[in-house]
Amino acid sequence: MKSKNVEDILNIRPFKPFIVETDSGKKIAVKHLDFFILTPPRKDAAIIFNEDGHFTIVDLDNISSISFGEKTAKR
């Protein structure tokens, strides 16, 4: 997925929680804007935190879709 697409989703106001699905089928919930960080400077990966402070690093190329509600953004 392109960083521009991810940034567009992050800029939705008010923030809407979403699910990131990777190419391997893993689904990661993003419940708050502060739980998702695009890595600088290239913005080619994301660090996704859960409520316990644990995190997953995902290469944006490995994100197959982002969904919230019934709407899904695919790469």
C-alpha cells in the first residue's frame, strides 16, 4: 500500500478505528491515532501498537487492505 493512501486514512477526522490486514492474513486493530506511526524518513513501514504497549512493524508493501466499518481500502 502506498504511504499516501495510509496518510489519507490517518487524516480522516474524526479518527475512525481501523483494521490493517497483511498479505499473510494477519489482522491488526488500530484503535487510536497514536497507535500507528509511519517510519521516517521514507514512510515505507508502520509501527502499530496495541493497548498493552506491544507493537508490530509492518512494511507498507505487505499491507493488503485497511478496513473500517464496511469500507475497505485496498492497495
